[in-house]
Amino acid sequence: MFAILLDGIVQGLQLSLMAVGITLIFGLGGVLNLAHGQIAVVGGIVTALCIGEGLNPVLACAMGVLGSGVLGLLMDRTLLVPAYRLAGEERLLLGLLVTLGLSFVVNGFLDVRYPTVALTLRLPTPSFALGEVTVRTASAVVALIALAAFGLLFAFLKLTLLGKVVRSIMQNEVGAGLCGINPARIRTLIVVLSAMMAGLAGVVQGLFSSLGTELGNEFTSFALIVAVIGGVRSVNGTLVAGILLGIVNAFASFYVGAYLTLLILLVTAAGTILVRPQGLFAFRT
Amino acid sequence: MRIVSERTALAATAVVLALVPLALGGSPHFLRIATLMLIGMAYAVAFNIIFGHTRQLFLCLGALAGASAYVSVVLTMKAGLSPWLTMPLGVALAAALGGAFSYVSVRRGLGVIFVGIVTLVFSMIFHNLVLGLREWTNGETGLETKGLGPAVLAGGLPAYYAILGVLAASALVYHALMRSRAGRAFQAIADDEFAAELAGINVTAYKVLAATVGSAILGVVGVVHAYYGGFISPTIYALGSIDIVALVTLLLGGMGTLLGPVLGGVLFTLLDELVRPLGRLNVMVYGILIIVLVITFRHGFVAMLRKRLKIHLP
Amino acid sequence: MSLLLSGEAVEVAYGDIAVVRGVNLEVREGEAVAVIGPNGAGKTTLFKAIAGMLALRDGSVRYAGARIDGRRHFEIVRQGIVYVPAERELFPQMSVLENLELGAYSCYGARAERLKFVLDLFPRLHERRRQLAGTLSGGEQQMLAIGRGLMSRPRVLLLDEPSTGLAPFFVSEIYRQFGQLKREGLTILLAEQQVPHALGFTDRAYVLENGRIHLSGTSNELLGNAEVQRAYLGMA
């Protein structure tokens, strides 16, 4: 029982890591990034390629995360520019369609160029004992990475001026402008940050099991579900939702099976939008 | 500007499309491509009604069409019922689902994006249901429908003309709808939903109407597609197979126009064939196409023709 | 007193409809000027255009001699013109202090000194400094919006209907504070529906109706004007 709970929490942390990027871009830029999963996959593939070239695994992971960041930067500075010129629903729609197109482009490219490349990271000690429970080292490492990433993110958002500026734009873009804040530069920063979180999530997947080019859409779907349930504008909500859904997923899979579990999650997501669109767990941004 | 009436356009299009098989020189391969083109056009007509005119971003076109198809095929296959009985059932299901999504979304005041997310989630639910209920649906592998459906859909020229009939019927429904009071309501709703509500237009009723009619068409085309194609599987009704085709077709042709789905369908099919030798790189081409279209060519081919030829095409 | 802010033949449109047309106005340094008029006259549109949030269809806006129409609104803030909208546009999930802090974004180094100034001016904000902005009362939110605007050391303050939704007690209080700000040399352009307060506080005023300047003059003149009395002061 305890083992399932731990497993669920770790899975949940990974889900949160995947989803927080969507929340950040939606809350700040007003754009739903449907290419999120592909950005994560690119991170993983870059890491795998670097390892293939003999690079130290840790450095390779860093390169992967950076690679995702670069893709995010390119996306923001080119594709999203027409979307940023619009506002509200128009921006959402254009952003959604443009990122959808991008997801296809990346998918297609990776599928043809690197169809067999997959990222699998093996750790020297596959498991260790924590009290009476055997813990997969990978799980522990993933949990640490995710917690560290979130810790840094929260510290950034709550404590630094730039972080407060980010939150201010998320809470009221007009108000931020009235303070002399130029949202465009901050948006780029957040898109890059969110892309790097996605890349990290991709690398982490390599630790858990393996990451291949075909996982892009699945990543985006899961990230979307978690973000929606947690609250598409709330970073806190996304973290909580991810962990909870990870736990639910772990227990449900154990007792009920994969398909039904996924169905439950999907129905919950749909239900959340219908009942409480701002998210089940959205509180202070 | 000279105005081409909708009836003229419809008639001319029907004639042109009816003559297409003659230009294909009897090749069954190209006939199949042309028939699938007609199916794609019909999907686009449905999307045009739902999204082009009332801005309801249904990202579950494939799921609705697939729900209709699977219900019909499974009932025909396992319960031995006649396809002529099961097809309407499938259509009714699709229409009911589409109408329900629309109703709930409007009542809850969901914006375009949330409608998109909800319907996207539904399409994932559909996909997983099909995979999960594998005793009935045969999961990922799919079901063979050869010889199962109405004989006219079996293949060749009869199938082409039957499906052309379906497309024509869909276009006629579109035409009738847009010429009626509903059409004017759609225009008002698309311009400014809030103002339309204030002006006394029953926004809920009209949006649900558009969604239901559009979904019904999806149901019909989905089920026809199933029996013509000889084979159904979750992939055939996936987002990447149907929704994207409808979207790109409408973007190419022009949303909110009568000829948009047709012109878009022709362009898309030509493009698809051009891109075929690239193998799996075609997905990349679609992606680039969507990006370029959505940013620069927003109003589609019909709008471009209108400007260039100075004729108001419907 | 030199001319600090002026608009010449300002025209602002929403789509095809001109909401503000042919507006000429002047504000001199240290002055307090009111723009009064009925709902829908175009006061907010005019102010948003001056603040760079809306584009001019025609005409120009000058500040300290240079044209500023066409500049982005966040740039104009840095130049010293701060707009405080009727909707306040606060950051609801951040504390009073954090809201104020962000107001000083364009002159972040001086924020401690500015914070002291603002909190002295609005003791109520000092009491509630750790409270979330979204939980403040209407009057307190208005004070916070003005306070946030003051944090960036503006030379000109554009106040859009600051008395909206405020209890009379609060209205008197904020106008007292406006008086103090004016004494310290701040230039104020004020849009108001509460005409007696606006005319009592300002030096000069414009009457805006249907997007055009209908009347203008010193506030005393306008207080004595029969039309103004009938339309805005409820005197028959």
C-alpha cells in the first residue's frame, strides 16, 4: 500500500512537472501550448543524442533541457508573435492552432529523422531500501529533481522582483502595464522557462522508463489534463493536482486497470471544466 | 461585384464533381482518392457549421464520426441488424452528443478554448473507450467492414456517386440553414455573442442547433466512411486523421463560405498526393501548412478568388 | 506655469465609430484640471488615449513638448504620466505592499522612500499593508490604485472617476489627499461624475459631451454656469 502511495506521489510529481509549463504559458501569455509534449520530447532526444556522442549523462541532461529552452525561445519569438498581437479569445485561438501546427512539424520531423532514438537513463544502483520498503533509485531521483525544480520555481515567483512581475502579469496584464511593465519580454522569459520545465519532464521520463519520439501527444494530453484539473492559471493548483492525480493513477491502475483509470482521469478533467473551470485546486497564483 | 448565387454554385459544383470520375480514366486508385476527397469535404461542411459559423471549437470531430461508425458497425456485426437500421442509430448518437456538448458549454458560459479542451478530452475518452472495450471493438486492430454495409457503398463508381449524394445533401442542408433565420442568427452570434443575446436572439438554441446539425452530418459521413473504407479502427477516427483534415480543408478553402469545403477539399487532396512520396514527412508539411494558413492566409481560397476575380462567390 | 500635457484635435475611434472627436485640452504644470461629462461622453476613452492604451485616429498628444501618441503605455509610465483607471486593475492575490512595490517598477531603487510617502498619505493602507488586495473594500482598493500609481514618482496623474462606488465619507477623504498631492506640486487630470467635488478641487475644467468639448473654463466659472448647474449640479 505504502509502496503504491510513494509510487503515486513520484508519478504525480512528474505529472506536475509536465503540466506546470502549460499553466505558466496560459496564465501569462494567454496561449494554450499544444506543442508542449513535443518540446519535452525534444529535450529527451537531445539528451539521448548527446549521450550517444559520449557526453557525460548529467551534462547531456543539461543540454537536453537547454535544447527545449531554445525551441521554446524560437517558438515565442517567431510563431507566437502574431498571436501576441491579438488579445483574449482571438489570441487563445491563434496560439492554439499555431502550436498545434508546430506539434505536427516537430512530430513529423522527429518521426522521420530519429524514429528509433529513445532516451533511457539507467542509474548505477537500481534500488535501495528505505526502512522496510524497496525504493527504485530512479523514483527517488525523479522526486528530488521535481521537488528541487518546483522549489526553485516557487522561490523565484514569490521572492524575486522578476517573479513578482511574472505573477502580476498573470493576475492582471493591464495592471502590470500601468506599472510600466512591458509584458512582452517577461512572456519570452516565461515561455523559455516553461519549455525548460518540459524538457526536464522529458528527461525525467527517461529515468522512469524510456522516452521515444512518439510520446509527444501523450505528454501534451496528460499535461493538459493535470493543468485543467489543477487550474490553468494556477501554479499551486497544478502542483497539487499533479500529485493527487499521480496517487489516484497509481491506486486505480493497481485495482482497476489502465484503461479505466485513464477514463476516470479524463472524465474528471471534463467534469472540472464544466463545474469549476478555474480549476479544482486553484488558489493563490 | 458580380454575385454568384448559392444555387448556381451548388449546381455547378455538383456537375463538376459528378464529371470527375470521367477525367480519372477508370483508375480505381484515383477513384478511391477522389471518393475520400468527397468524404473530407463533407467533414469540412460539418466543421464549417459548428466552428465556421458559430465558433464552437469542437476538437472531437473524429470522435463523433467514430462513435457513430462504431455503434453502427458493432450492432450490424454482432447483433446482426441491418445497416439501414444501425446507421440512423449511429447518426442519432453523434447528433445527441454534439448537441449535448454545445448545450452544456453554452449554459456554463465556457469560452472557445474550454470548449476546445472539453471536446479534446472527449476525443481522448472515445479513443480509450474503443481500446478498452476490445471484446466489442477489437481495440487497436479494428474491425473489417467489407460487405457489411449497404451494397452501394462497397466501392467503385456507385460508391463515388452515393457519397457525392451525401456531400450534396450536406451542402444543401448548409445552404438551407444559412438562408433561414438561423443563418442570420449565426452571423450575429459570430460577430458579437453578447450583443446578439441582448438583441433578443436565443443564442443557446441556435448554437445547439448548429452543433446538432453539424454533428448529425458528422455521424452520417462517419458511418458512410466506415462502410466505404472497408475497415475501421481508432486511428481512422483519430484527431490527426479527421479533425486536422477538416481544419486544414476549411482554412485552405475559407471558413464560413459555401464553396470553402469544396475548394479546400480539392486543394488538400492535391497537396496530399503531392506530398505522398515524402512518406511520413507529410505530417510535417501539414504542420507547416496549418501555421502558415492560420497566420497569413486566414480567409482562405474563396476570399482570395473574390478579391482577384471581383466576383462574390458564396 | 508651463504647459505640461496637451491634446490637439484628438480623435479616438472604436472600429468605425468615433468616440472622441476634435478634443483640444491643456494641462499646465502644477494644475489640477477636471474633465466632467455624462456617462458615455468619452472621458475614459480620452484618458486611455492620453495614457497610450488606445491609439489616436487623428490629432496628437504632447507631453513636456514632445509627442507621445503612438508610444506604448508602459513607456509612457516611465516618462512620468500615470493612469489610474476606474476599474483600478490591481493584483488581487498580492498584498497591498506587493502591489505598491510593483508600482515602483520603473524606479525600483527609490521604492523605500516612495513607499513611506504613500503609506503616510494613506494611513489606511499602512494598516492593511499585508492584506491581499482582492479582500480590500472598494474605497481601500481605490486608495491602493492611486497609491500604486504614485509609487513611480509621476509628474502627471490621470485619475479616472476615482469616486466611483465609494461611500461619501471615502470620497471626501481621497479628495483631501488629492489636495495634499496638489500642494506638493503634482499635476492632476481628473475625470469625474461627482461634479461638485471635481469642480471644488480643480483649477480648471472641461465639459465633455458626446466626445466633444462642450464647455471649458476655470472651475469657478463652470460652477456658476447655468447649464452646468442644471445638468450636473441638480439645480433647476
